[in-house]
Amino acid sequence: MKDPIAPFTIALLLPLLAIAHAMATATTPANGETLKKAPTEFTLTFNEPATLSRVTLQKTGEMDTQEISPVPSVAAERVTLPAPKLAPGEYTLLYRATGPDGHVMPGTVKFTIAP
Ligand SMILES: [Cu+2]
């Protein structure tokens, strides 16, 4: 996403999002992180209690996505999810979180497991 307008748009929207929407403030692995070992779990920290409806994992270069489960059914500011056994490679964790206002906020975390 190399949109020259995006940084300005984000700067304008951030204060609104912080009030209006649940958003991830931290994740493990962190977005863009390269890990020496495969993770055994994923954690998502939100700015307000969020309910996850679906979490999937996609390996770059593979068609299939893996469903991450179980996903807690109660709203929480910090959610820990079990990670399946993962081979080295590049991954994208995709999640859908619903905040207290009912808005669904999708998000992604990209990480790499070093060979
Ligand atoms: Cu909202």
C-alpha cells in the first residue's frame, strides 16, 4: 500500500479511531517481526475490550489458510491464541475484532520465522 495520501489520512483518523473503534495496540509476534523460533502462541492487545470472531493464518506462497482456534467468545483487552506448528517462512495472521460499539475491525500481523 504505497499511497502517498495514506500517512495524512492515518494522522487525521487516528484520534477518531482511538475513541470510536477497538484496535490492536500491540501484538506478539509484532507486525514485521522476524522470529528465530516458531511461536507457540499469538497475543493481541486492544485499546478496549474486543471480541474476536475469526482468526486465520496464511503462509506466503500457499493457497490454504489455517483457522486459529479456539477463539475466546468473551470480549477482552488481551487475547492469547494457540499457534499451530509452523515451518520457517513468511506468515500473515488475519483477525476480525468487534469492539464495544459493534464495529468490526479487521487487522493483520505479518511475521517471518527464520530458517
Ligand atoms: Cu467503532
